[in-house]
Amino acid sequence: MSNLIKLVISVLIVSFIIYKVDFSSVWSSMLNAKLDYLVIALLLLILSQVVAAYRWSLIMGLLDYTHPLSFYLKSYFKGALFNQLLPTSIGGDAYRVAEVKAHGGRTREAFYGVFIDRIVGLIGLLVITLAASLLANDLLPSHVFYLINSLILAAFFGFFVLLALHKIHWFDRFSITRLFYDLSHRFRSVYKTPKRIAQQLALSILIHLLAMIAIFGIGHSVGINEPIATYLVIIPPAILLTVLPISFAGWGVREGALIVLFMMIGVEQAQVLAMSLLFGILLILAALPGLVFYLRSQHKYF
């Protein structure tokens, strides 16, 4: 799907939502949002990116590619900037791979490092979602509860299958399956000990908790005064949907998913849309340090 089509889809979805929702109420909620809550949310989003850069540096170090933390920090923010400017997160990931290659790394190892970083991040998000949904199992309708948790368990199963593939040497015989075989080997080398697994998982959970608390603050700034457990159950599925390569940086998909899920617990559409739009704006602001790093960098790929 071309970038133009994704942009058009995002515009159409957002336009449809604005048409269906009382946008004057949305605009009023955004203008009257508590500024101190928004500032704290922005700082938390920036902090989550700093921790994510540290996690990526650990992964690349275990893949024998060592650089100062400052390199990964700058590269991560530049990637985040492109995630907000290019459709889906692939743009930022591709930038990180290209930058590692430009600084002496092999393309394949750079790809493995970014891929593992993405997967462990996803696992952290799934752990939070599973724990929150089990603790607040009566929050959503039963069919939604079972659907979400079935998808989580399927994702965990797929992850464990990927971890075990390196033991099946048949996958190394054919080029089409060798990628998964090599990926499984890299996963094994990164997560060789329980200590490494616990460290990476803890960092991933921390990264997402920081983002969840940021959204919790944004929600409360516009009057969605639900407990943190509600946000931990509802936000992750909506964020996961934004990974699908059908929209521009998740715009439209995120707003639609959040409105549907929050409506199930009786929250006003206008408040949810205001929260989602403010979250999108803060994501862009949190990525702006990447613009400074990009303008100062020697290697520019776009």
C-alpha cells in the first residue's frame, strides 16, 4: 500500500470520526485540558524513549555491536521522528538499520537488532495487557475480553515458536526459511540467561508503563477520570492496531479504536477523541529532539 493511500485512509477515518462526533466539544476539551498534566505526559513520553534507546543499546551490545549510549539515544529519537512523519513505524526502523550500517555494522545484524528490540517491546506490552485484563476482567464485555486475551496468548505462542526454531536445522536449508532460523539464533544469543530475559522484559514493561501513565494523565486532563487499570486494559489493544500498515503513523486507527473501546465503559466520544488527538500531538513533540539530532548528523537517508 503506497504512502499516499495510507495518508488518504487516515484523513478519511479522522474526517469521518470528526463528522460523527460533536467536534466543538472535542475542541473545547482540548483547549481546556490541564496544561500541567500535558507537560508531565510529554516528559514521560520522552523518558520512555530514553529507556527504549538504552534497551536497544543492550541488545546491540549482545550482538557484538558496541557504541556509546549517546549513539543509540540520538538514533532512537531520529527513528521516532520518522515514525511520526512516515506511514507506520517502518520508516523509523529502517532509519535505525541504515544508521547502524553507516557506523560500521552489518545490515543483517542491524536488522536483527531492531527486530528483536521491536519484539521484546511487543512482549512487554502484551504482559501489561494480560495482567491488567485479568485483574479487571469485568471491565469489557466477555467476548471482547476473550478475543483480546486469545490474541495475546497466540502472540506468546508465536514468540516461543520463534525462540525454538534454531533447534530445527531443517529451517537452515532453504533461503526462505533461513531468515527465521537466523532470527531464532539471535534471539537465543540475546536471551541466553534468565537474568537477560528479566532485564529486557522489565525495561519493556517500564517503557510501556511510562507511556500508559502519560495517556492516563492526558485522559484525566480532559475529564476521563477512570482508574489506571482501565487505561492499562483499553489502551494497549488500540496501540497494537496502529502497527498495522494501513494508516499514516496510526492516525485514524488509534482514534477509532479508542472511541470504540472507551464507549464500552460509557465514556463520551468527544472526550476520547480529544485525548487521542492530544496524545498524537504529544508524540510528535516528544520526537522533536530527533529533528535536532538529524540536522546535526553526517548521514541523512531521507
